[in-house]
Amino acid sequence: MLHIALFIPSLDVGGVEKYLVAFANDLQQKGYRVDFVICRSGGLLESGLSKDVTKVNLGNIRLRNAFFPLRNYLKRNVPDVFISCADFPNFVSVPAVLSLRKRPKLIISKQAYENLDDGSIGFPVRKKRWLMKVLYPFADKIYAVSGGIYDFLVHELNIPQEKVTILNNPVSLNNLYAAANQPVDIALPDKYIVFIGRFSRVKNIPLLLRAFDRISLPDMELVLVGDGSEFGRIKQLAAACKKAPFIHFTGGLSNPYPILKNAQALVSCSYSEGFPTVVLEALAFGKTVIATPTKGSLEILGTQFGKYVSAGFEDEKAFAQLVEEAVAAPYPAGLLMREAQKHDLAPAISLLENIISEVYRNGK
């Protein structure tokens, strides 16, 4: 059976990381030999990785220093297919593969649009786009997680259409529902809306705090689940809110699903999303989503479930009104749950297997 390696910097909590763990476990169960390559250990999601999947730590290093360790791993282990996930890992993976005489077939994924966080780490968007134009055509296949990202790769980066396909981020519904029934050690309010995600600039959490200060919903509280570079600043902003006593922080959690299951609604307030897994997860629990008009959220919610998508990204008054309306008139839970079933893990695994088979067959 084929030897497949997946690469991501770490298994910290995130939508991409969650579905990659599910991919790795499922591929291993199907009989593939699977390596999971990371730059550093310690992520909260590592416990979810099957013991039969080989975890490869490149040395607890930063991604920027991963070229030679990754090249050495590939040269020593020679996987048949190497799958790199997200732009910055791709910028390391493509040169590492190209530098080898015996190369694995290379699949890379494009997970997101350019966003504010790229500039915040000293990496201008124009430089990132240039690197994608130069490096991405060397991949054997690129999978975009949404139709919008597919269009970006083909029509803006001019990558040959036959090299690009769409593979939406999936959700493992069985695992999701099982995890939601686990006990929670956190004291939760009776009624709350929830945010789940990285605390970073692109998530636009200050909009949510300003909107929450304005909503007129008796006994409604706000729970924010996650961690990240903006955590300290967001806590300071929350402390200055009029409703500060009703804003709760849980920190990063490997299992936020009991919290999501019991929420009144999910709030997604980002400036940019590729194909936000947390929105799918909310639908799986029958939860109405209030969101900003990112391409990823619009692609998932569409017109059928997009009534509570805002017109912009900064108007807290309008966003607060949407929250009030969504809580007062949520979508029928059954309809939302049926929509989520379209994105279950099994069809995505089949698509990924088809991609793997295609690139390996074409290389023989």
C-alpha cells in the first residue's frame, strides 16, 4: 500500500489541523502507511492522532528553519505521496521536494485568501502572491478548499486548470457528536452566544465585543473559545466593555463541542475565511450562524442560511441587530443539520484518495 506523508507545522487547535488528523487516521485505517510530519510537538490535537500513524517531529523548530530537516526526512523515508497543507508550509515543501533526485508526488492545499495576519508576521501579501505564482505550478496537484480559492488559483495566479481541484474542508460528524457528549470542566452561563477560533487580527474579534455591548437580549452572555497572538489584547478590550462581567474566555480547547452544542448561536466575525470548518460544525449541531461576509462563510451559508450575514466588517450596531434577530428567529435545526451532512468526512476521504491515486498513477 502507498506510503503517504502529511505536513503541517504543529497540531495546535485549528480547523485545518482537525481535519488533517481525521484524514491521517482514516487513511491509516484503510491500509495506507501514514506519516504525520510536524515542526514541533505539544499541540492540543496530537492526542487525537491514531497510535498507528507515525508522528515525525522535525526537531521542535520553527517553520522558517524546516527546509533542511524536511528535506532530510523526505530523502531518508521517500514517501510515495507528500501532502503539504497551507501556504507557508507549502513554501518550504515545494523547494524541499524539488531539491531531491528521487521525489515523492507532491500535493499541496490552498486553505485561505490573503489576509491581515500575513502582513503582521512581516510577510507582505505581494511577496506571498509572487511565491505562489513561482512555486505552486511545480506541485503535481493543488486542492483548493473552496470554489472561490479555486477561481483565485486558476484565474488570478494562472495555474493550469488541470492541476487544480476542489476539496472542501470536511467535518467528521460521528466524532463531532461523540465529542459533544463529553463532560465539560468549565462553568458555562445558561444562555450564551459563542465564538470559536484563533485570536488573531483577521478574526476581527473587536467587532464582536463592540456588538455584544450593544445587544438587548436579557441574560445573554458571550463565550470566547480559543487562544493566539491577540489573546492579551482581546482580554483587555473585553475588560473595558460595559458587559465585561458577561464575557467569558475559555482559552484553547481540544474539544469545544460541548460548548458549541449548548450555545444559542455561533458568531464568526472574520475579515477573511477560506472555508471555515467551525461554521460547518455549528450547522452540524443545528446552530444558526451570524457572520461577516467573508467568501468562505458565504459559500457555506449561501442564500438559504445567509440571512444573518452582515453587509460589512465594522458596523457593530448592524452586527448587534443581526445577533438579536438570529437569537429571536433561528433557522430550523433539522435543516441546518442536513446541510452539514453534505460535508461529512467519508466523501472527502474518497475525493482525497482519488487525488492521491491520480498523481501517483500519472507519475509511474
